[in-house]
Amino acid sequence: MPPDLPASTLRLQVDGAALTANWRALDRLSGSANTGAAVKADGYGLGIDLALPPLIKAGAREFFVAHFSEVPALLDHVAPAQVAVLHGPADAGQAAFAAASGIVPVINSVRQAQLWAEAGGGPCHLMVDTGINRLGLPMGALGDPAIAALEVDVLMSHLASADEDAALNALQLERFRGLAATVPARRRSLANSAGIALGTDYAFDLTRPGLSLYGGIAREELSDVIAPVVSLQAQVLQLRDLSAGDGVGYNTIFTAQRPMRAATVSLGYADGFLRSRGPGGTLLFEGETLPIIGRVSMDLTVVDASAANALKEGDFLDIPFDLPTVSAQCGLSQYELLTGLGRRFLRQAG
Ligand SMILES: *Cc1c(COP(=O)(O)O)cnc(C)c1O
């Protein structure tokens, strides 16, 4: 037996109370609709075991993942019938898995409807494309006998531009209303996080927020009601004194203009801290801003620590993670910032 692992040099704290509060805020904005939760990509990078309990505590009962491989982690927390797989069955093996496990497949095509029927069928969701042209049944295929034979629980569609004031939003709403009037289904669902902020016209029977559960501001209207959930810290491995003319990091893209103190931090692009967060970006020590100098590398990032007199090797720095602000600074989307968080962060409730 190897000894117990020492503490990690990278910490990711999930504020469960904020996650619970965010779900409840989105549920209120969903009016009379039920509110589910998109927990694909390991709960948007937080880790399923930390993301699910606060959502269940809040009242969430329906959970969406993208892949079948994501199902087992959810079944430690919820019953199979509470889990829907957005990508649907890609082959007979996946359809058989859905049938045997009791999870709910989302049917996105005539072929998937046939695979589901061949696997024995049963309640499923049906995703119809109303304008995103990504994954989902084309409206023209609704008359196919394999679709007509489905036992549809939730009739779904997905908004392409809910985060903007695009004319497409109203058009997709109108098309979805048309579907809701003609396609037999127990319930209807259109809105993601941004769609919830468009108003209760978009809510129907079930909403499917993801990003804003985890602190993302999908639309400006949500900035007052959504709280940050994730906070990140990385440890200083080494302090060094640079002389004027010393270059830092790969390709020495930074050169010290004067003597200065630099801190080398256990954080890199393998942790989801991509190179676009380098020059112009910062880390924080007790509220003091420490500019990043040189290239972010796979495991290491260097900051100018001249302003942090008290900083010692072994101290932890805060990694800025206000999602809309960081997104605007580095050009990554709020979704990419969350789902890119690497495996080396020690994820803890806190
Ligand atoms: C990811 C996803 C959601 C959640 O979207 P957010 O923008 O993160 O709120 C909802 N529905 C579908 C089909 C999705 O793929």
C-alpha cells in the first residue's frame, strides 16, 4: 500500500450553499415550470459528487448528461429514471444500456428512434431542432412512423442564441409552440440558463439550466441573482529574485526591466489555466494583484510578486474566477473556463 497522498498544491472549493441558492433562483424565474439541472461534463467541471448533493437539496429531480459514460457517477446519487442522456443512443449497445439501466434516452433522429424501439423502447425524451441545426430531429421528419411510435415524456428543443437579443429566439419560441400543439408528449422543455432569463414564455413545463447553476452569468439579467460557486487556489513553489535583463519562462517572452521578486506557482494549462490567461492576467495574494509574467506552461505559472512582501514559499494564491470578468479578459467562454478545470485540482466542499 502506498502511503496516503499529501495535500494537493491546487484547490477547488465548491460553495454548496451558493449552488443550492442558484438552482432555487432559476427555479423561481422558471415560474410554474419544474427546473432540472444540466450536469454534463462532470457537473461543468465541479465534480459530480460535489455538484449533485446541493442540487438535490435544492429540489432538483431531473438531471441531464451528454454521454452514457457519465451515467454511473450520477447513479450514486439519484435513481436511473431521473437521468437523461442528451446525445441519445448512437448504436444498439447504447440503446440496450439505456433500456437495461432505466435511464431516459433523448431521441435526436429517426435512426435513434429505431434503435430505441429495437431495444424494447419505453418512455424517452424527443429533441426536435427548431433552428440551432446541431443535434436533434429535423421538423420535417416528425411524420416518420418511428417518431410517431415513440412514447415521449419531454418534447425538447434547444435555443441557439438565448444569450443575445436575437430575432431567432422569438422564432424558435414560435416554432416550439407549434410543435407543442401537435406532437404528443407529456411535457415540454425549451429553456437553458439564458432561456430562463428570457422570461416565463420560454419555460413551458421543464427548464434545463446548466451554466448559471455553477455561477455563470448567461445573460446580464442574471447577474443580480446568481452567486459564484467555484473558488480556486494554487500554491507558490518557489520565490526568486530577478535581476534586470533576466528572462522568464519558455521563449523568455518577459524580461525584467529592474530587480524584482517573482513567484513560481503550481498552475498551468494542464489544469485548465490556458495560455490566454497569461500576459495581462493576474493571481492574487491577500487581495493584492500579482501580474503574470512570461508564458503559462503545462504545470507552472510565474507572477511578479514585488508587491507582496509577506508572500512565502508554500503560501496559496487565489486564482481569479469571476466568470464573466475572466471570460472577457482571456477570450474563453464561461463554459470553457468551468469545464476546462483540470483533474489535478483537489475538489472540496467549502
Ligand atoms: C448543455 C445544455 C443545457 C444547459 O445549457 P446552459 O447554457 O449551460 O444553461 C440545456 N439543454 C441542452 C440540450 C444542453 O445541451
